[in-house]
Amino acid sequence: MNNQKMLLGLFAGVAVGAAMGILFAPEKGSDIRRKISTKGNDYKNNLRDKFGNLVDSASGTVENVKSKINEFTGQSASGSGEFAASTSGSSASGTNSGARKSQGAGTGSSM
């Protein structure tokens, strides 16, 4: 039997069992609805807390990996931005100086 079919059957059985338990419960409907609402809110808050912890843990791990990479490459977090700015500035000035050389070479050869 396929594992997916088995899990689907298990969840369907749990849902049917829960529905039957609610229908045949000796309590009033309003009490049962209140309990379901309370439990639902508890599960929602618990899930929200766990998700928040997961996000915090993941962001801490990302920061740790970033610092390890920066240690490995020998750059600080702000240094990497300065490196990008300095490389883009040097390539622009290199292009301009090359253009000046070609202009100078063209005028010098025509004289």
C-alpha cells in the first residue's frame, strides 16, 4: 500500500472520529463550540510562537554564516560595500583614461 494513501486514510479516520465524538458528546453545543474555539486559539498561538522561533533561529544562522564568510574572505560587512564602490569607480575611470589615450593617439598621428 502506498504511504500517501495510508496517511490520507489515517487523517480521514481521525477527522471522522473527532466529528463522531462531537456529535455524541454529552455536553451542550455551546460548551463544545467554546472548547473548540479555545483549543483552536491555543494551537494558533502555539504555532505562531514556534514559527517566530524558527524565523529567529534562521536569521541567527544566516548572520552566523555571513560572519564566517566575511572572516574567510577577510572583509567586513561594510568593507564589502566599499569594495564594490571602489571597483565600479576604478573601471569607470579606466574607461575614461583609455578614451583619452585613443583621442590623443588619433590627434598625434594626424599631425
